[in-house]
Amino acid sequence: MAFVYRPVVIRKLADGRKVRRRSRYYWANYIDPTDGHERRAALLLPSGERVSDGEVARQTLRAMMSHLQRKAAGLTDPAIESAGLPIRTGVARFARHLRGLRRTPKHVRLTIVRLKWLCDKGGMVRLADVNESNACKALRALNAENRAPKTINDHRAAMYGLCQWAVKVERLIGRNPLEAVPKTDVNGDVRKVRRALTPDEAAALLSAAGPRRTAYSVAMLTGLRWGELKALRWGDLDLDGDHPAIVLRAITTKARRADSVPLRADLADTLRAMRPPFARGDDPVFRSMPKYETFIRDCVRAGIVELDEHGRQIPDERGRTVDRHGLRTTFCTWLSKSGVSPRTAQVLARHTDVRLTMRNYTDPALLDARAGVESLPDLSDAKATAVAQATGTDNLRADGVVLPVVLHRGERREIDLNASDIYCREQYDTSIQDNNLRNNSRQSLTGGGGNRTRVPEHFGNGLYVHSR
């Protein structure tokens, strides 16, 4: 049995009295044919608004019961039935899915903001409106606002994730329409480039930081992200062992993966000295972390950055800026500058791809490229060796080397270059003309492509030595 009704709502007035009255909106009470349980639910229009008309409420209930009966009999297609699902409802369910996967609150918040923006600009009200045309329309609106290519790709990734969830998890649609929407090329149009600090700049920052000195030191010498520093607890620090390290909990890392970060001995001593004597394991290492504005003020006092009249940071001559995440770039750049292998730098940065470490977190301006070129071998002493190798005479001794020599008038001599005298065996053939004998002798003795070396003048005119 199913029926509609308006529930009683009890409101408390300012003077403490309670007032009972009927709600304006209709609810439904019915037996779910899929499992046999009694349920109560608010009746909603396709737009998501609640029903306030009795005839509309009864019609909506009949349609809902018909749908539930067809679903119980297996006569419905989830993709077709979900076409009218409000997109805002789909975004809310997708956000709950992301939280269930333990994504960071910042990631979930940015995903919701980007999805709502795209839905508004693309005119996507229901799930059926999510298609290639509307997605491209929304992305073109971003491009018209002169957004960076990376920002456009981030919005596309948010919509792509929503569609993947609707295809793989909920089975709401048959395919992902964002697969046909290409990414925007980010090469040549990077709006924000971080730079690393030099050791002198880092020392100046620590001198100007005051009580924030230890936080900056840990960030530059461990590569921890700012959120990981805020979540750091004394129980995460192993300072008493032979190899001091920070053991990060999976819940605090960006990749939701437990990692261990080694500590320098001097940094471990600093942390050990600042630990309160009665600190518990769940007490935070840093009571508060400096905000972005505080970090920029410290950099200004240290002479690292300059601000314009509006208080914004002035980029350097290459368009690069400094921020808190740049301390992680500093860590990776110092590793490369110190000669650490790329694989080791990847492990210390806790990246899954070494290209990310080398391309995005290594500042090439601090690398000594000139020293790398100067470390190449000197080729000036190897010039003679290279010539000998090209002629095939390298590593050969002169003892007993006999070279055939072609002389004028058909003479053939074998010259022992190591003997005190030159012995010649002359062979004459009077039946062949001199010209033909000369040509045939050269072809048979020198061959094609042989190396011919001019013989000194005292051996006669027109003599060539052929080395085999």
C-alpha cells in the first residue's frame, strides 16, 4: 500500500512555546518491491524541487511505484533511468565517493568547485546533459577568461573523474564522454614557475624567520609538504635510533602512503633539543605553521623577494616566484646539485615518477652546467690516436712491417721499413705496355678504398705505399 501525506512539523517559538502544523510539501509512504521494506521519502520533481501540489504528488508516487516494480522485475536500464538525475545530486554523490577513498579535503573541495563551475558554464543540469559538446563549451569559457592551460586541464580532470565514477562505479552512463575531449597543451604557456633558494638565500631566510626557523629548516632538508608539516606529531619522529628519520603516517601524506624520510644528524639534534620534556606522541611538533603572507614577509626581510605597490610579489627576470612549496623544490634541487642520482632523489622526494622530480621539482638555474661540461674528457691529446684508429694502424709495431711499393715503369718493390737498407725485388714484364702495366699494378696492389701514403722523394717519383 502506498499513499502521500504532509508530515506534521513542530516549530519552537522565541518564547519557548511549540507549534505544530502541517508541512507544505508532500511525502510518500510505500512498500519497496525490491526488498519488501516500508519506506518514507520526500517527493521531488525532476528538477530536484519538493512537491507542494496534491495531484502532482499522487502522480509522482504512481510513477515512482511503477519504476520500482520494473526495477524489481529487472526490466530497467540503469543508464536510461539515470539520465534525468540532477547533476548537482551526481556531484554530491561523487564527493562522498572521493571522501570514501580518503582523498584530502582540499582535493574534494577543489573538485566540487570545478565541477559546479563547468556545469554552470556548460548548461549541464541533468546527467544526460554531460556530453562532449557541453564539456567543450565549458572549457572554451575557461579559455575565454585567459585561464592557464594547467587550470583548464585541472577542470577537465575533475569532469573526467565524475564521468569515470558514473561509468565504472555507479553504472549511470554507458561511456565517458570526456575521453573525446583532448587536453590543452601546456608547453610554452606556464603561468607560474617556482624557483629554488640558493644556500645563501636559505641562510638569510633562517636568520630572518625567528621562531619559524626550525619549520623552514625541516621543509628544506626533508622536502615535506606544508600539510605534512602541519600534521607532524612527535610520535612520527624517530630521533633516538642510529638512523634518525621521520615516519609519515599514510593519512597525512598526499599519496595516502606511509613513508620514511631520513634526517640529517644536525637537524635531528635540533628537533631533539626543541622537544618538550613531557611531550606526548600525539602532540604536534609545530604548534602553528606560518601562512603564505607570513612566509612572504620573511622572504622580504631576508632580501629574497620584492613586492610591488599592491603588495604582490615581483617575479625575477625569468618570471619565477618563491612560495612555501618552493622549499620542496629547493630540497630536490639541492639533491641534484650535490650529485645525488635521479633515482635516489625520486625516492627522497617520494614521487612515483622520476620525470616529475627532474622536470618540475629541480631548478636548472642552480645546477652547475659549466662544471658538467668541463668534466668531459679532453680530446686534444687523443687527436693522433683517433687518426691512427681511422687508418687502422693503431697499436701496431714497426718491427717486420713490409709494404709493397708501386714504382714507375711497372716495378714492384717490397720495402722493409725497419731494415737499415732498402731491398727491392724488381719484376719486369716486357710483353705489356708501360701504361697498362702501371694501371694494372695499381689496381691489384692498391685496390678500392685503400689508404695510400706518399713516399719520400728519395724513393723515386710517383711512388705510393699501400698499407693493408
